[in-house]
Amino acid sequence: MMAVWAMFVADRLVHLSPVDLVIVAFYFVLVLAIGFHLRGQSNTSEDFFMAGREMTAWIAGLSFLSANLGALELMGWAAAAYQYGILATHWYWIGAIPAMLFLGLVMMPFYYISKTHSVPGYLQLRFGEASRTLSAVSFAFMTVLMSGINMYSMALVMKVVLGWDINFSIWVSSLTVAAYVALGGLRSAIFNEVLQFILIWAGALLIPILGLIETGGWANLKAQIAVNASSEYTHLWSTLGSFNDNPMGIHWTGIVFGLGAIISFGYWTTDFLVVQRVLSAKDLRAAKMAPIIGAGFKMLVPIIVILPGLLALAVLPVKLTGETSAVANGGHSYNEVLPLMLARYCGPGLLGLGITALIAGFMSGMAGNVSAFTTVWTYDIYRALIRKDAPDQHYVSMGRWTTVVGVLISVGTAYLVMQFASIMDYVQALFSFFIAPLFGTVVLGMLWKRATPAGGFWGLLAGTLSSIGMWAWVKVDHSALRYVALSPNARDMAENMYRALWSWIFCVVVTVVVSYLTQPKPDRELVGLVYGCTEIPHESAVPFYEKPVFWGVVVAIIFVILNILFW
Amino acid sequence: MRGEAISIWFFIGLSLLVNGALIVGAGVWQLIYPPEHPVVLVSLHASLWWGAVLFLCGLTYCLRFRPGRAA
């Protein structure tokens, strides 16, 4: 069996048969058909940028999750599971669920009642134009660059896995996304994201099913991993008492306070890429339910992402290594674990569906980036700073053109990264600078009515600059890690978490201090924006099982049980 | 002017229906002509039962959300 396996993966990772290619081609036809079908339903700016605010909780919730479930996310975390074991699950559970529930139950009423079109738009209503501009410009700039980086990474994966030409992958996928988003706006992006979500599950779920059959169940899988790697790889919390006791080199305080309390809340509650999907909900109850539905499914994603990585530790006859070593020695890298597992179990047809799932994941992430960029550019930069009083049709046209231009900038970034690979590390670091402080600013704005416009702006700026400062400090002097990440042994992920925590604290402290030194807005100007000044509509008329808070509690209980089960 | 809106669930059903049919077809082909380099657990015939599951789910959604039928 090992000889057959080695032959199969020797040339390229997978070899598509005609039926696989038909499945991939059918996917492209279908997403374009959806875009064409919806082109007549995006004639107003509310339609184009907010999907008419008529999405059901299910569609908004699945889209909310799918926009984050990119191919790099799938393959990256499967690779992390192979490399670090079940610890990677933290990014799906404590690194997502509490934040999603908080968004649905606490923050969504303010986003929704304020009728804002975007997160920077909320900052404008709450703190004024300066905060909005700072947030919008940084978000638009980073989103479109990230989109390009993801595009390049995906094209590289397609080259390694399928032998496809990088230029072909970049142009075909990006032009498809540009076409269906420009035609149907956010509605088209959302509909395709839901389709992509289903395809991702349909294409990837067989790996854990067949993997568990092959290994003989979870208990046998754990035993095999203990032999091939270490028993630490299958414990979620019990190895986090020390930086040196687990494969990730991280302490539980970093996971709980850095990841669970700051990074995840920053991403899931203020990154407009995901929040935009929820803002499209048809009413407040749907808007509150959408993140809770997303949280329910998010808890299941480790089945198709983490479990394949763990299964690979047990069943793959080859040892995967880091990218550099793989290139030097001709082996396979961690990042190839998901395609390798696909090739292991999926024959013709199933393989096409699995590859379609990866392509779908990539395109949903890219469409999310592009549609969020388009909205922030049009509403928060173009309309706010360049042309305030144009007719509605003008902004719709601007949105369509911005979609195309955003995709072209992404393509340009992809080619730039192809020439200068180190840009990727810098841009990813830059993106992380804004997330944690933005959460500090938004959450104080929503929950503390004493926060002033000056406090909001200077807090956001100070938090962002402090994050950049800490990053640069460690770059220049690596020994600074002992201060930034509390340990000289901390690895990159741990450093990111502690940096996020410190920058959030900087943001909050500066916001509070400056707010006490400046004049607050009167309560009447905070109606619909701040807790204590806003009347939240009651849901007494609906039965308990239709209330968001009920499902929020259900998800929270399952979340706790899962963490205890895999302790 | 808005045309008649087709439910997203119909498109999803269509996708599962077509993919399921293709995968079942590929599974049957493999039964008749066994591959030279079989995948692991080929004896479970995953193409047949997984393809059938997708096909039936797709068919259900296509019928339930077909254009012209009130959801």
C-alpha cells in the first residue's frame, strides 16, 4: 500500500480525471449563473452594498461564517493541526465562539439599530469623522492587499497540488469573483458564499469519516498519534501550564486573554469583512441569530479542518516538514496535508468535489474581501471625503467599478508578492495591528456613554501605534520578546496574542483618560448607538425557542462541554 | 425591475444534484473498470454512497425550492 501511495503522490499531489474537471467547471458556471441571475436585483445602493437588508438569519449566518472559511484557512489550519496537534482547535472554539455570541447578543443591536452601512460608519456616528477615516483607510488598504496575498497563495497551492499555471489560477478565479460581485453586489457574494459553504462540507467531510474508519475510531487515533508524535498533540488545555510543555510554545494566558478575549473579539465583532454579512439581515432578530447560527457551525469546522491534520499524523506514511525543508529535500510540507488526505481517500469525482471545495473556499474569502472593500471605499471614503451628494445610481456605479478595480489591485498585489515574498509577512503583520485596538474603540463606544469623540480617535491611534511599536521592537531586538510576550521562549503565535492584548489595553487606557479630559456627547446624540441610551426592542412575543438568547445559551453550553471533553 | 427571484437553496440543490450524479457515475465506472492505483479504503465504495447522499439531498432541495413554487 505504501508503494502505491508513494507512486500516486510522486509527480504532483493529485491528478484530476475528466469527471473531476467537469465538477470544477460546473462550479464556475454555477457561480456565474447566480451572479447573472441577481444582476437585476442590485439597482439601488441599499441593494448593491447591503443586499437590500433582507437576508434570513440562516443565509446571513452561513455567509458570515463562509466569508472567513477561505481555502487558506482550511489548508493552513489543517497544517497547523499536523504541526501543533489539537491546540489548533482553539482558533475555532475559544478563538471564535464567545466573540460570535457577544456580537449576536450584545453588539448587534447597536450595529443594526444605528442602520450603519459599515463598521467605520458606526465609528463616524459614535466618534466622528476622524475615527471613521482612520478606520476606513486602514481597512480598505489592508483588505485589498490581503486579498492579493491570498490570491497568490492559492495560485501557488494550485500549482503544487494540481500543476496548474499560477497566472491561469490567478486570472480565472479573480475574474470570476469580479464578475459575480460586480453583477449582483453583496447579495451575489452572500448567495455564493452559502453555496460555497455547502460545497466545502460536501467536499471535505469524507476525509474525517474515512480517516476515522481507517484508524479505528478516536481512541485508536489518539493512541497512534501518541506513538507517531506525542500524547500532547491530543490535549486542548492540559499542556498549557507552561510555554515549554506543548508543541505551540504557548501559555494558557495567551490563549484565554490574547486569543479568546482580544484577537477573536477584534476579528469577529469589528472586522467589516464578516460583520457586513450580518448587517444584511432582514430584521434585528435575524441579525442577532445570524452570528449564533455561525457559531454553531463554527464549532463543527474542526471536523473538516483539524481532524484531517490529526489523522494525517496517524496514517500518512510520509513525514511532513516545514516549507523550506520540503523545498530543499523534495518532500511534502505541512501545508499540503489536506490535499494529501484528499488524494488518499478520494477517487475520481470525489477528488473533483474536494478540489472544488478548496477553490470555493478561496473564492468565498476573496469575494468577502472585495465586497467589504467596495462598501468601505464607496461609503466611508468616496462619499465621505470626495463626493458627498451624488445620486444613488452614481454610488451603485462606483460600487461596480470599485469591485473590478479592487480585484485588479489584488491581482497586482499577487504579482508583487510573487516578486518579493517577504511582503507577505509584513502585510499580514500590518493587518493584525488594527484589529485589537479597533475592538477596544468599538466596544467602549457601544457600552460606555462617557467615551468622547476625542477619546475614541486618540485611543484607536494609540493602540495601533503601540502595536506597530511592539512589533518593530521585537524585530530590531529579539530579546524584547520576554517583555512583549512574557517569555523569551514564546513563538510567533504567542507574540501576536500578547501584542494584541497590550495594544488593546493601550487603546482602552488612552480612550478612558482622554474621555475624562474632554467633553462627552449629550445623551440625545447617543440614542441608537450606546448601551443605556438605546431602547432595545423586546422579543416577548416569540416563543423561547425562537429567541436568540436561548440559542446563544445552547451554543455556549456545547462549547463548554467540548472544551472539557478534549481537555 | 426585479425578475422572479430563484431561491439560493435551489442553486445549492442543483449543485448537489449534478455533483452527486457525476460522483455516482464515476463510482459505477470504477466498479466496472477498477483503477490501477486505488485510493485507500476503495472497498468501501465511498463514491457510490456519498454521491447518492448528495444526489438525494440535491433532489430534495431542487423540488422544495424550485422556481415558481412558494417556499
